[in-house]
Amino acid sequence: MSAVMITRKVRKWEKLPGKNTFCCDGRVMMARQKGVFYLTLFLIIGTCSLFFAFECPYLAVHLSPAIPVFAALLFLFVMAMLLRTSFSDPGVLPRALPEEATFIEMEIEAANGNVPAGQRPPPRIRNVQINNQIVKLKYCYTCKIFRPPRASHCSICDNCVDRFDHHCPWVGNCVGKRNYRYFYLFTLSLSLLTIYIFTFDIVHVVMREYPVSHLCSQKEQTGFTVLEVLVCFFTLWSVVGLTGFHTYLISLNQTTNEDIKGSWSGKNRVQNPYSHKNIIKNCCEVLCGPTYPSAFVYVKLLIPAGLSSVALTASASFQHAVLCLQKTTAPLIPNEHTPDDAKPSIAASAEKSPSPKEELPPASKLPPLASPETDAETSIAKDKTH
């Protein structure tokens, strides 16, 4: 009797060893430290609530009814960009599976050769060429991978993030490749909202103190207005300054991490290989480029009914490792730390490396991926068996 096959969903985010929290079935991803994020929500919602409650009714009557309408639209856009930045995957890179880590260790040992006892091994780096410029890929000892260009490991979230910019406690998440544009739109719209509320708060105070007609001759208490002015005044400098700084980085196609480390300036005077030497092209690439899918998606596998969950996880991991090894068949590039006697062996192994088709394991050893066709065939076979 053939084994009965069932379909089971494996959620990658449930197995993520980093310091992130997930909810809504993995669609919402945040860091564990969310106290400052709640403070951000309180400041924005509280200040806007006071503005809508005390200033908008007066300004709508004596100036224009469009003032509260525009403020409401701007407030909704700020909240949408904040939540999108805070709840989305910034571009977390999956950690290496045991098979991948073993394969990378073998490549590193072949490149570095035999290190004498008591001697520090050379740094684990790889050299890749980007726009006719050599860029070093550093090895992450936590994730067991060579990080892609511009990626870095966040010590707070304990994950490697693609095109890592910084970890922002105000949004409660890392800012990386997948949510940087939303972070920039959040800071830009928040700057406009702060300037808007600050300006009309001053207008409201002036109109209350110095009425120009009998319609607004009645003076009232403006204590909440003064409180809003103080909050906006101290917030304005930091938010507008942050927006200007990131506008400068976008024009150069640079990240905050690269700017702090001086990757493309300082003593090395190395040109930025990612810059198009054109402000418009750099802005279009950062703000209007394609949105890459998250690495934490459902993986649907077709497995025997009696297979345990441990075996299921192992089979899924091995299948993912095989697919990753097929995509990363590029030979290892020797660097300045590679011994001279090891360089010919690396070149020979690169020439004799098998094709991706030869590296495929037998199909019988791996559980096939589920599809509507296989699910239908399985159900038919199950009915015939019973």
C-alpha cells in the first residue's frame, strides 16, 4: 500500500532565531523593543488630536474649511507610512542551513589553506566585482553566511539585513532594503505635518490675541495651543534635520551605515560603485525601484502522513539548501589573504566544478513540492486505497 501523502504548511518566520516578534500570521514583523515606538504613536496622535479639537474648529470658520481637511489627509498618510515601516520585513536574510554552513566552511578552508597552530586565521572575506570595482563580502559568524553587498548584522534584532541603513527605535524596526522608502516618506510627511501644525498654531494664537473683526473678538484660553507649539518646536528641528540628512544620502545612493563607517570616503577615497553619478537616477533607484519579496513566506510540502515534524523540517531545510547551492555556483575568488600554494587548487576546482544539473540529488530522496495537480492525484489515490 502506498503511503498516504498530506499537505502541510511550514512557516519560516516561526523558526527564525532572531530577536523579532511576529503577529497576524507572520504578516507583521517588529523588534522586541517597542517602547519608543509607542511613544512615537502617542506624540503624533496626541498632538494631532489637540489640533483637531481646539484649533481646527476656529480656523475652519474664520480662515478656510480646507485647513482641517488637508491636516487630516496628511495625518493619515503619516500614520500609514509609520505603520508600513514598523510592521514590514526590512529585508532580513535567512541564516545558513547546516548543509550550507558545512559547504561554506569547506570553501573557506580550501581558500585559506592550513593555518599553523597558534596563529590567527585570516579574516573570512570574499571579493566580488561591482561596476569595475572590487567589493569585499564579510562573513557573519552568527548567520553563517557571506553577507551580500551593503548588508549588515543588526545587534538589536540579531539578524542580517539586506542594504542595512540603521535600526530606528522610533519606528520599532530596522530600516533596510524593503522598507527604506516608506521610512523616508514617513520622515518627509511628518516634517510637513509638524510645520503645518506649528504654523497654524501660531496663526490661531495671533488671531485670538489680536482680533481683526467682531467675529473673532472673543478671547479664549490658548493653553493647549501653547503646548502644541512647544511640542512642534522641539520636534521640528530633529525631524526636519533627519529628513534633510536622508535626502542627502538618497541623492548619493548611500546608506546611514556606509556614511558612519566612511565606506566611500576618508582615507581610502574609494568611489561609491552603487551611485549613478546623477541625483535623479539615484533618487529613482532608491524611491521608485522594485519591491523585493520577503524571505519569510509559506513553503508548502507534500510529505508522508507518518513523517514526524522533525523530519519534515529537516527535509524542507535540505531542499532549500540544494536550491541555494544551485544558484550560488560561482567560484571562490582568491583574496590577498589566500596563500599562494592554495590559489592554483582554487582555480582548478572552479574549472572542474560540476554543472548544476549534476549536483541535483535523486528526486526520490526529496519530498516533492505540492501543487494543485499533485494534490488532486493524491486525493484520488487515497480514495482508491480505502
